[in-house]
Amino acid sequence: MKKTLLIVVIIVAVIIALPVINLIRWSIQTKKPLDIIIVDKTVPTLEREHHKPFSWILTNERYVKKESNTGYSYKKDYYGFFPQRPLRDKKWDRNDYHLADIINLANKNDAIYFTDTYGVFFNDWFRGINKSRKSRKIYGGLNNTDFLLLKEMKDRNKLIIMEYNSFDYPTAEFESVRTQEKLGITFSGWTGKYFSSLDTTGTDFPIWMTAMYRKEYKKPWKFTKPGIVILKEKDIVVLEEGKQLRNPIPRIVTDDASAQKFGVIPSVAFDQWFDIIDPLQNKVISKFRLDTTPLGDTLLVNNSLMNEFPAVIQEPIIQRTYYFSGDFATYDLPFCTARVKGVEKLKGIFFSDKPDDTRRFFWLYYRPLITSIFNDYYTSLKKK
């Protein structure tokens, strides 16, 4: 009996001690001073899930602001939409940079990451409102000041990362076109997303899509299985499991050389929004791949689409400008775990070995990708 009790005590002591040890290991890591501009205009909740994962990585990797030598707060250290407590009062503020700030910001900062510029809309902000149609914008879209800051940062060869939906509505066409030109890419106009169920009775399904479908095809929406919806202005393409798709979840695939360089796995499931671009002269690091049937291939070709298209691209000369063609920086996780070294080894808690487990995207793709990009950049700056 005493032996059993001793074993239990030892096990409990180890369970308690490990987080403390790993917290100490994290705290003694060398800090990496780097000034980073984070832009997130899509913040309809207090969780800030559209840039929180990026701030988590910065904290976990010990990146700090140069002047204060303190870490990045996902609650405060970003430009964009700021919901106020209590959320039920629906009060909000904004933290914007202005034209007069551009040169100083570009000179002072080392990197900029546009994690989400889509914005906050009436139906998202006021829950319970009828979502049968798209609603008006409260705040958001890439604007002239954003473009000018992007330009100044790029002219100074600073690190730039931009994500999905920087070119589509609600960004104005003029800002969209010249931003594409600055990045050296062309946006096709098509965006898409995987849905675990195409049944319109689901609580989170954007039912305004059904009106688009009825208008284009002159028949009712009868899809119920998992699938992918791809949209362009007034056009809509629906790919359903068992008909146009074998496996309905899109995958991000990376060749062996790039997977080794950035430390990512060769194939990972992805269930967020994506857009379809032409990379032109940019280097393609990873691609989206849709597991289509012959019927699905035909449907895509009829709309001038393919079942593979860029997911991550890199400017090939200076190699400090990236575009992520997906909503990569969206993932909700307990921020306290960022201060624990080796937390990713607890995969049984945060994700599984199942290939279609979409939680694997953050831990096995996004996190190592961001870590590799920033560590390489930080090292290059130190060599100067």
C-alpha cells in the first residue's frame, strides 16, 4: 500500500514539476529584439483569434520589442479593430496609423504582418442578426495608408507577410490592384472554403451562398455533405464529397526541399478560407491541393480553375516578402502555453496523428513556417 502511494506521489510531483521546469527553460532563453507591426482589422471578439497565434509564436520564441525589451501582447500590440469590455455593450475603438506616421514606422520597424484586413461587419458584430445576406462593413479593408506603409517597408527590404483577403472585398479595387503589383502577383478573384457540412441548417453556414447558387444555376441548394465552396463575384462552384471530391478537406502540400528548409510537414489539412492567385515570378513554397474526382476536375476546368494553386509564395530576389493565400493566422489556443518551452511535444493534448485533424496545421505547418521565416530574418539582421 505504501509503495503504491509513493508511486502516486512521484507521478503527481512529476506532473506538477514539468510545467514549472519548462517555464523556467522558456524564461532563460535569449531574448530576440525585433520591432514588428501587426495589422488585424478582423477582431469581432476579445480573443483576437486572427492574430493571436502569431503573437503566441513571437512570445514562445522570445521575440521582444527593442525599446521596452518586453514581449508582444496579443491584446494590445496590433493595429486595427479593438472591441471593448463588456462585449455585450458593443463598444469598440480603433488603433490606426496615419500618413504622417508612415516614414517613421518604416524606418523604425523591422517587419510587418498583415494578418487579416477583411474587417468587422454588422452581422458579425451584432450576433443574432439575420445572416441571409451579406451585411454592411463597420470597419476594414486594405486602404491607401496600408499600401503606402507596405511600399515603404518593401523599399527598405524589410520583412513583409500578407495573408488571404487582402485583395478582395471590402478592399477597393484601386488599392487591390496596386498592392498586387507591388507583390508581383495577380488575384484571380476566386476565394473558397471547406465546410464540414454544406447543410444550410448548420449554425455557422453562410446561407447567403445559397441565393448565389440559385441565381446562377436556376435550381435549389440540395448539398448536405462536407465540401468546398469557391466564389467569385456572382459566380459560385460547389464541390461535394462523394461527387466532385474524394476527400473534402483541402490539403497544403510542400515539396521535400521547401519542407526541410522551413521545417513543415509535406502535407497538412486546412479548413479555413483561401484565395486563388497567379504567383507570376514569385517562388511557390507550398500549394493547395483539392482531392477532386473526374467530375470535380471538369467542373473546375469549366470555370478556368485547377485543383492545385499556390498556398505560400516568396519574392525570389531579396526573399523577404511572403504572401499566404489562406487564413493562416486564425487559431484559438490558450496563450499561457506560449511561455512553456517544448509545449508542442504534448501532441496528444493539442492535436492527433490523424491526417485530417486540422489542428495539426498550426503545430506542424504554420508555427514552424513562421518560426523559420523570422529566425532566418533575425539572424540576417544580426550579421549586418
